Amino acid sequence: MELISLAKNPVPSGARCAAFESFDGTRHRFAIWQKSRGPQRGTVCLFGGRTEFIEKYFEVVADLRRRGFAVATMDWRGQGGSHRPLSNPRKGHIDRYSTYDKDLVRFMRDIVLPDCPPPYMALAHSMGGNILLRAARMSGCWFDRMVLVAPMIRLARNGWTSTHGLARVLAEGLSAIGLGRMYVPGAGDAGWEDEPFEGNVLTSSQERYTRNQAIVARAPELAIGGPTIGWLRASLRSMSLVTSPEFVRSVRVPVLLIAAGDDRVVSSRAIEDFAVQIKLGTHIVIPHARHEILQERNEFRQQFWAAFDAYVGI
């Protein structure tokens, strides 16, 4: 296992990159860094969203280390440098989110707890935010607090997901007849990196968008294409779970939720509605920011870091 370094996206110094073995014997890439300056504040466990990979977050890793945090991160199953479950490695697929839950347990048990200083905090984006919310109701959860950036609580209303109820019925029905490993209608092997900057829904920062494209051009094996019907079914099930009244009452960890004002991937309204329901939650909206706030222009990233610093007491 190695990390891909580019002149405009160098690997932060002191990285340790390897693979851990999950519950089913599959191998998943991780990386850890110790803090670079300041008092020891513990460890931030950093989790990306669907399609993302460790290299995309080198800038964030550096930002956290300068604040006195060690950083531990991993590639989710099915993407980046981790195990791909299907013969076509470009398909973004999962059967159920409980598989992600088990991978997270192994990562924390085998990598973070033995090798990284406490206390532990989670910083997660989009799909990663959904998975971390599932962990937030665990008895004995490892994290003292969580910061969830544009968490996938509900998908934005467009395309196949314009009506969630219909999307759920179709995804369930097609999966039941054995079509769960097919791409959702309109998707294929092409990924976001094949699209021009103009008109993208992820970020208004051309510099960071083209930087991330350059990573994939150098290491195309890190990328995936569209989601499968099975991924959509599993995701809709998990979104229904985390928004249920019983789940909301069961969240045990303080959570800061940060929504993007111009998010066309997940629903910012759903994030706000969720935040006001949980006892230990607070939220902010960054106006005009797109879905990938941590990959956004500096003016939006500065608003994020101001909220982060205030929340963690820096």
C-alpha cells in the first residue's frame, strides 16, 4: 500500500500507510499521521464520502496536524485503495451498511486505539457522515464528539431520487430480482473526474477540482464510477434508519453538522431538520458552498475551520 504524491498535492510528512484486515478477510487501506505542532489534542479520525480516497484529503490532514491533532483515515470498502467487491472495480457497490459498520469497528480496534493518542473525534463527509451517525448510538462509542460535513441524511431531489419513496420501491424491487449489481439508470464506469469543472455540483474551487482530477489521472485505480442499484437500496435504507424517531433519540455523541447552502447532492434542509431534533446536536449552514465544503474555495473553508475550532475549543 502506498500514497500517491503530486507536486501540487504532496503526501504530508511522517505518513504511515498500510492495510488492515476486516471481519471477512478483505483488506482496506489506511493512513495515520502524528501531530506536527502545538499541544497534543488527541486524534481526528477522518472519513470521506462515496468515490473519495485518502489523497483527496492531504490538505485537510495538514490543517488538522497544525492544530495539534494526530490523524487516522481509511478508504471505505469498494473505493480508493481498499477491497473492491465486484468483478468490475469501477462499480460503487455495497449490499448493506452494516458491512461499513463492521469495517469501522476493525479500523478503530486494530489501528486507531493501539496506535493513536486519545481523545478521539470523528470528522466525516457525506456518506461517511451517515456511517458515523450509525456509530453515534453505540454503547461505548469511541468518539467524544463528531463533526459531520454535508452528511448524507437525505439525497437531494434530482434524477432518480426526485421522489424518495419511488426510488426506494424501485431499488428494492430491482434488487429483489437480482439486478442489484447493475448501475442505477444513467450511471456507468465514468466518474466525476471525467466531467469538466464548469457545471460540477461538488465545488466552486477550480484549483481543488483540477487537483483532484490530477490525482485520478496519476492513479486511476483509486476512482470509481456510478453507484449500483444495490448501493442505492442500502443507502436509502440507512437514511431511513438515521432519520427515524427512535434513532434520533438514541444518538449518544455530541455532533456538529455543517450543511452547504448550495448542495445539490444531499439535502441541506434534511441536515437542519435532523440537527434540531437530536439532544446533543448543533449545526451551521455555509451559504453558497457546494457539497464538498472541505474541497471548496478558501472563503468557504475558512468558515468551516472557524466553526470547527470553536466547537473543539481551539
